Amino acid sequence: MTSEFTIAVHALVYLRRRGGWLASEQLADNICTNPARVRKVMAQLAHAGLIDTREGAVGGYHFSRDVNKVTLKEVGDALAMQYVNSSWRSGKLDCDCLVSSGMGNVMDGLLHGMNDACGAYLQTVTLADIDHQIFGDLPPDALVQGTQRKTG
Amino acid sequence: MTSEFTIAVHALVYLRRRGGWLASEQLADNICTNPARVRKVMAQLAHAGLIDTREGAVGGYHFSRDVNKVTLKEVGDALAMQYVNSSWRSGKLDCDCLVSSGMGNVMDGLLHGMNDACGAYLQTVTLADIDHQIFGDLPPDALVQGTQRKTG
DNA sequence: CTTAACTGTTATTATAATGGTTGCAGTTAG
DNA sequence: CTAACTGCAACCATTATAATAACAGTTAAG
């Protein structure tokens, strides 16, 4: 599920540079994934208020926030991201040994701590920072390559 | 690969409580995995100087460090852990669009930052802290359940 | 008021990542 | 010399993840 975060950040930066309304297909072309996957991610961003969304013909997604005020933590929170996770558990709960029965909870706590640490870091990074890494000092409306929607 | 970290922490805490030399099979029993996997992890911990190892009959692993002075960051470093990683890359490098071609590197930087954040957090946690979460104030030699080696 | 371009969502299929298993050469104590 | 080990590496099984397909619902435009 980590890739949803990548898709979200990519989509937000791209949306901002392109401006206006883009369909999931345009975003998918640029991100290199499929439209259904993009829609799933964008629906969550819209639910969190990070973007505007519109169904129907000439619908799609639109970014209207201030890039300086949107941190990557907000993006992660919108997706309920678990940056670090482990599907695997050591030990067994019904074991007489306290180590074996207790290690699962201990690791849960550590994973929680690591996720918080990631969140704290991502709070220090804004979409403007990401944009600047890519575009340097080019103005916000600098031309961005991309495909056109079916309805022109 | 995240589970190697779990195995390492579990093994270290267990080794310390059991004391003496334990074979990979005893550790695997308690951790609930297979001996080969345990050996792979323990070899790395030994290489980093976190444990003592001995081949041959009545061989195995032994922990002799001060639990207060071993942080989980050292454990992670011994395994060259990437706590956060993403095998998936968005965009394509040879694309005219700066967003599509540049997002891969941007995400690499973010992943690096998140890993550093995890490392900084794990540096604040020692093996003694983990032990205390499990055993509270029971003395270090409090009985721990476990299987015996073949050579008794 | 019908059509075409969309979103939101779910179900299903491929593919990649991860853990389990087996086997064997090398080491050591007895 | 033998039995109990480690350290590797190769291979198989399982699970997680991404891709694909499909469809009901929404909207703009003729």
C-alpha cells in the first residue's frame, strides 16, 4: 500500500502544475499506472479536502490549495498510511514464555513509534518543497508536458 | 524483509533471558519460524558484534553485551534494515515531463528521510527497554520457558 | 432526453515480495 | 569418527500488491 502515497504526491504536484481539471486517465498516463488505481487514491484525497473532484463529463480532479500549506503528513493522513508495517508476527500469544507471548505487542508499539517518526518528518515537507526539488525556480505556470482529455 | 528486524529483537531479548548458548532451533521454536531463517539473521548480528557465535557441536549463539547500551538502531544497522521502502516507482525517467521523470528521485529522497527518522527513533530504545516492557521489574535471571538443545 | 465522458467502487486476475523448506559443505566437542 | 551444530544457497509456497475489467451513477452538451 506504500505506493498509494507515491501516487498521491505525484498526482498533487502534477495537478498543480497542469492547473485546471484533469481526468484519472491523464494522471495515470503521467504517473504510469492505471486510471482505476488513480481514482481510488484521489477519492481519498478528495474526502480529506485536499483536492476538488467532479463526476460526469468534463469532470476529474482539481487542486486549489496553497502548496506552501499542504504538508506530506496531511497527504499520508488522508490515505491512513502505514509507512512501516509488518504482516508477520513472531512468537505465539498462548505460550508460557513471556518473551514469546509478549513480543507481538512490543513490536506493535515499535511500529507505531516508527510511523509517528515518519509522520513527524513528513510534516516538515510541503508540496512546495517537492515542487521546488523538481522545478527549481521555474514559475508555477511553467509548461508541463502531458496528454489531453478526450473532450479536448 | 522487515520481519528480520522482529526476529533479531526477539532473539536478542530471549537469548539474554535464557543466558548461555542456544542453538538456532531453540530460538526458532520461541520465535515461531524456522532455524535457517534464524541463522541468517543471527549471522548478521554476529558480524556486527552484537552476539557471540560458535559453530560445531554445542555451538550456537550467546549474548554478552550490556542491554542498557544496545539500542535498536544498532540492531537495525546490523541488518542494513530499510524500515520504509517502495519497490514501485511512479513516472518514467525518459519522459519529457519533469514531474514524471523526476518523481522517482524525489521519492527516493523521502524514503531516505523516513528511514533516518525511524533510525533516530530506534536509537532512543534499548534492549533493556524492551525487556522491561515484557518483564517489568522481574530480575534479569527470572525463569524463561523454553526448549532444550539435543545435547542437553 | 439521449449520448458520451467521466467518477466511485468492486471483483478478479497477474505479478512481485516474502517467508518456509531442504540440502550440503564446513566446524567443533566428545 | 561421529553427532550437533553454523553458514550458505537454491528452490518452493504463500501472501501482498498492482493491473485489469466491469458496471452503476453523475454530468455536460447537443
